[in-house]
Amino acid sequence: MFKFLKEVVSGSGSGLKDLPYNIGEPYSCAWGSWLHFRGTSKDDGSPVSIFSLSGSNAQDGHLAAGRNGVKRLRNVRHPNILSFLHSTEIETVDVGSPKVTIYMVTEPAVPLWDKIKELDLQGTQRDEYYAWGLHQVAKAVSFLNNDCKLVHGNVCMASVVVTQTLDWKLHAFDVLSEFDGSNETSSGQMLQYVWLVGAQYKSMELAKSDWAAIKKSPPLAIDSWGMGCLIYELFSGMKLGKTEELRSTVSIPKSLLQDYQRLLSSMPSRRLNTSKLIESEFFQNKLVGTIHFMEILSLKDSVEKHTFFRKLPNLAEQLPQQIVLKKLLPLLASALEFGSASAPALTALLKMGSELSAEEYRVKVLPTIIKLFASNDRAIRVSLLQHIDQYGESLSAKVVDEQVYPHIASGFSDTSAFLRELTLKSMLILAPKLSQKTFSGSLLKHMSRLQVDEEPAIRTNTTILLGNIASYLNEGTRKRVLINAFTVRALRDTFPPARGAGIMALCVTSSYYDITEIATRILPNVVVLTIDPDSDVRTKAFQAVDQFLQMAKQYYEKTNTAECTEGTAGLISSIPGNAGLLGWAMSSLTLKGKPSDHAPVASVSSSVLTPTSSDANSVVDTLSTVPIRICSTTDFAELPIPTSPTSTDGWGELENGLDEERENDKDGWDDLEPLQEIKPTQALANIQAAQRRPVSQPVWQTKQASNLRSKSTPKLGNDEDDDLWGSMAVAAPKTSKPLNMKSSVSDDDDPWAAIAAPAPTTKVRPLSTGRERGAKPAAAKLCAQRINRTSSSGM
């Protein structure tokens, strides 16, 4: 502080450097001798307004009045009076002569003249905005006159500024003084700095300096005259040149004319009180009523709030856009954030915010929306999820993963089916912004539970969503989750559209499956649905079978051509593909981007889902054509499969027990009865069976062949060493019934009985343990058969 005073006294001028604000460009006009500058804070860069007033010496009258204005503005606080932030007085030396400058810092504001030219409003919208501005200034003047017993002394357009929210605020307190009406006989001057007021703005008694008459008048008399001057300048569009111009009422609205004339009454005692002015018919319009309702929102009951916010989106279209965005939008965001607004207010907020630029939207709308996700109000949560397509793209990945998703996830287990379905559908927008940890640790667990939800539409949409977000999963998670979710659950659902969704999900994600998975896990499950009771499911099943068989065929052709090296993969144009996933998503979600950004829709029949009891949303199926890479088993043998972060996402238990389940269920084939063939005669059947059965070698020939092989070739694995036919043997049927080895005819009548196999039956029966793939043809069993037959004939 001592250093600052030393610099000021020495005239170095460096005191301005200690001002914690940066002075920018000046505005075109200001009140009196003040200069009005744009400015910013040195701490955070926030905008401010800086007023400066200079004088030749400390005793200059303008500086004295300026000091009075700074002091008054610092002490008087009102919503319609400019907010004071900081002030300082600096003495410098300018060309050898001292110069004193007062700096006053306030909230950012623009001169009313400049703002009116910028808005350029016309007609009804102009009158409504002027009514709102005059309403605010009248309340400020009424506060000074009626509550504080103060006289402003110079109410005019120059003493009014407009804030960033388009509010009008009163300033220029240089002339402001207490109203001294206690000593009516005194003729002393009441307004010390009244000489600063232009003659055209002075009332008749003030122009005559009739202080006795002024003191006998009410405190509002001088400022009521000033309100009349302000109204004239506002509607005429020009500054007041002389007092006589106030008699021209051509530009004054008819609804305001009578009150205008009462403000300018020649008798001070009959002038209209500004507190009564705001009750004029002119101020009863949609803009004033809407803003006034928002300002006293906490005093309204729930029915009034609900009715108001339901009408607000349509009402906002009739109001000036700049006022809606800069005044109503901040009021609405604040009301939602602090809980005084109901759920329909969110619809109005999003509709108003859609007119903002992307940067303004992130600053003015998104912070409120993010805070609302923590609300326990179910109506607010439903409204947020219903409109997530309007703001979801604007949320950053970090905000979604850390602040939004943890609150949304509670909706997966909500008791309301409507809220569960909305939560599920919202993931189509938010999934691209989630981390792999959130995917595997939370989202997939919830989706696993929803795939067995009691509501069939939720089960169907879960399958569709999983197909849509498959591209965001890592390879290890896709390997573990997709086929299990689509085949074990979706294709076996009792709801036909859910089965159809499972088929489409398999087709859409076909690029993630290798040829082995297609042949052993997908096709067996899809083929069963070609005889599904539902025609739409059958149609999709046939299309899927054709697609996967085409992929298998092209893989076969690629691996059997000389141009294709071992382990290469072929490109197959399949019906669906990942590029068109959003095309078949839930119909309640609006697609982002241009129509040309989405892949063309293929000729695949669509199925409309039955919605839940509380929702009418449906599922729309459309597919597109993209090339899909089919990987060979050699590729997967050479390339390590990445491990997923966790296997506790809800589908791991399906994978672990998949082999058992497939053995027990036979992938749906056990339910189908084999075709009944015409049974041949017993002799013919034995001959045919003998022709199909490989002839066993004698024991000595088997041992000799084994010795020769061991000398000429390296020792093979146990299975290949024990059974030369292991690689050609037919797999044993999986049944639990033992093979009946007893012949139906005697050995004497059948010469092929020694090598004949039993006649085939209509039902598949398993072989004994020794007849499985890779087992040695049991010569000993043939000898045992002979012993049995000899003993039988001997008997």
C-alpha cells in the first residue's frame, strides 16, 4: 500500500497497473463527463464495465460529484440498480500538469442507446421489450423515492444501462441526494450537484430553482418528471433537445399516453408515482408476465407451475429471440437447478437452448442438465431420458463416464418398466462415450439382467441395443458375450419379435465371428427357426441362413484356390453390417447426422415390437450392406485373442456352461423327430451295414503294420498311434442308450454276420465307449462276439 501511494504522489502513473482489471475499448456514449469502457478481470478474465472520470485537480467539481456517485452506488443495492465492484482514484502528471482520475468498476453493462440499436426490434416485440425495461427502471426509481427517500435527479436514457441478460439498470448517481423536506421554510439548495443536469431534463420548479416548492412536493416529483423524459426519448428514438419537445405525443403508445401525461404534470404534487406506473395497461403483456412469473416462481403452487411450463415452449416462440436466450433461458436454468421448476420446464429449456451456438450451449445449458441427473425426482429423470437425443452428443466422454452414467444406471433396476426401457434406449447415445471398464463392469451386467426382463419389449430392445453397441466392445468381450446373448437367450425367447431381433443382431455383428463359430454355434441355432411358428421370424431365419452359408461357401472357395495363401481371410458382402446399426435402432431415438451418413437399407422385413404398458415405442428393423471380414481358424491360432477386463458381465456363466447346455439341449434339435424311413428286410439291412463298415484287420497284421510304421515315421500322438482310422472315423452319436449288439438272425443263416454291423434304426443311438472318434477298432470285441456266438450255437 505504501508503495502504491508513493507512486501516486510521485506522479509515476504506475498506480493504474495495480488496478485488478484490464481496460478495453470505450463505448460510444456515457452519462455526463464519464467515459464507459469494456474491461476484464485480471484474475479470471470475466467481463466488467469500467467508468472513468478525470479532472485537473482534486477540487474539481466534476470529481466531487463523481466521488458522490461512487459512494452512493457502493452503498445502494437493488436488483435494478447497477452493481458496484471496485473503485480507485489515481493522480498522474500529464504534460507537466497534475491529473486526477477516478475509476469505478461495475458488472458488465452496455449503454441503453447502443443496445437498442443492436437489437433493432420492431412492432409488438419492441413495445413488449420497452415495457419490460421501463418496468425495471420504474421499480428502481420507486425504491429510491419511496423506500430510501432519495432523489436521483437525472433519470434519462443516458443514466440507464443494459446488462448481459438484457435487464435495464439505473446508475449515474452523481446528483443523487437525500430528500430534505423537514424544513419547508428553508430555501437552501437540496441537490448539491444539480448543475450537472441538462436544462432540457429539468422540471419547471427545478429549472426555476424553487427549492421551497420542491421541498413541499413529494420526493418522487423530480424523478417522475425524469421518467417522462426517458419514455419520450425511448419511443421517439432521439435524445431530448429541449423541454418543449415533451409535448409531442405522436410516438407514445396509446396504452401509455395517459400515464405519460401524468408523469409530466405541471403540478409536482399531482405527478404519477412510479410505483403506480407499473400497474399501467401498457405493462400487461406476455413478456412482462412471463418474466415476472419466473422471478416469483418459488411462490407458485405445483399446478400453476405445471400449467405455465407446459405453455412456455410455444410462448417462447412469440417473444423476441434475444430476450428468450439471454433472459428467460438463464432464469429457467436456475429454476431447474435449484428445484423450483417442474419436469416440463426441461422441455422448454432444451427448446430454447437449441437456438444457441455449440459453445454457448455447453456454457449455459449443459451444466444444468448434468446437475439434474442427480435429482431424485422421477419425473425429471424421465424427461431427461426422453430428450437425451437432443443433448447427448454435446456431453463429453469424461462427463458421461464419471458424472452422468452413475446416475442413469440406477434406472436399469427401477421398478417402473417405462423408466427401465428409457434407460436402456439412452445407452444408444451414451455408449460411444463410455470406457471399457464401465462397459464390462456395469453396463453389460445390467443388459444381461434386462435380457430376461419380464417385459418382452425390454428383452427385445436389449438384444437390439447389444447389436448396436457391439463395435464399442473390445474383441475379448465380443467373443465372450455376443453369441451367448444372441443364441442362448434371444433365439430361445418366447416373444417372436425378440427371436427376430436375435437373428438380426447376429447378422449385423457377423463380421465379429470366425468360420468355426458360424458353422458350429450360429447356424445350428438359426436353422431351427426356419420352422418357427411366426412368419416374420421364419423369413429372417432363412435370410440369416443364406447369409451365413454364403459366407461359409466363400470361405471354402477362398481356401481352395491357388491364389489364396494359407491363413488369409476373404471379404464377403453380407446383408447387414456395422455401418448401418443406427438404422435399425429404437424408433423413439432420433438419428443424428444427415441421411446420407447412414448405409442404404436392404430388403429385410421389419418387425414392430409390442411396447410396454407405459410406452408406445417400437423397434424398427433395417439393415445395410457392407463388406465383412471372415477370419480363418489359422488366423485366430496365430493371433492371440485379447482378454477382456472382466468376465463378470452376466454372460460368462452362459459361456462356462455352454458345452453342457448344448449337449443337453442339442441346440434345439432334440425337439425334432427324425424322418421315418422305409425299413428294409433284415438280410438286406445286414448286407448294407456290412458294406458301410470298415473291415477289421487280424491282430498279427495290425502289429506288423504298427512296427513298420514306427520305423518309417516318427511317433504320433496316442490317438493316432492306436487307431489308424481315427481321422476317418465317424463321430459317435450323443445318446445315452447302449448299442444293441445282438443279431436278429442266426449266424448259420447269415454269412456276413462275422463282419456285419447291426441294422440301422430310425432313431440315433450312441456307440459304446470304445467306438468314439480316435479309438482303436477293437479286434478283441470281434473275438468276443465269436465266443458268444460259438457258445450260443453250442447251446
